[in-house]
Amino acid sequence: MPIIDGFDDESIQTVGHLGIVAGAYDSLGIGKVIDRAIPKTRQHHLTHSQVVELMALNGLGFIERRLYLFPEFFDDIALSRLIGPGITRDYLNDDVFGRTLDAIVEYGPTELFNDSPLSGSPLR
């Protein structure tokens, strides 16, 4: 039942602490490095960098879940604000995450990390 007439309380979406992580991901340019190393080659809605960002965000709160359950974490999260305009939960499935993980394995996880801005970071 809506709290206010015309207000659908089931459509509330949050960003929470994930906004800070998504902002850091963008400001460090991690997505650009991933897109350069592993470009999108198929007709799907998400780039590999967006999927890696989603996996990082997922790892902050929905750990120890099977890959096919990852989309459930994003049920009430405003993906279009965190990842990019037009991105919805409908684009997320285990195939999307699996393809990105396969692409990372093919490229080489160590090589991808060494290409990232974090490789020279004092946090390393």
C-alpha cells in the first residue's frame, strides 16, 4: 500500500555506500583500462568494465553467492546512477558475468592488474 497517493514504495532504489566505490572506480580510470584491454566484441548491453564494476560492488555485500544469483543483489539498487544511463537489472545474468570472467582469464588477470592504475599504488 502506498504511503502517499501516487507514490509506489516498491519502486524505491538506493545507492548507499556503493556510490563511493563506483565513484572511485570511475575517478581512477579502471573502466578505461579494462575497455582498452578487453574490448566488447559481441552485441550485448554491458561492457566488460561495467561488469567488473558490478562484480566489485556485488562483492561488498552479497558474497558467497553463486554467479547466477548475482543479479538479485541489484534488485533495489539504482544501476543507472551507479553504472550508466539506461542500465537495468534485466541486462544482468550469469552469462554476462561468465563472459567477462572468461575474457579476463584469456587476457590474463595479472596482466590486467598490471595495466591498471592500482598497480603502481602505495595501497598495493
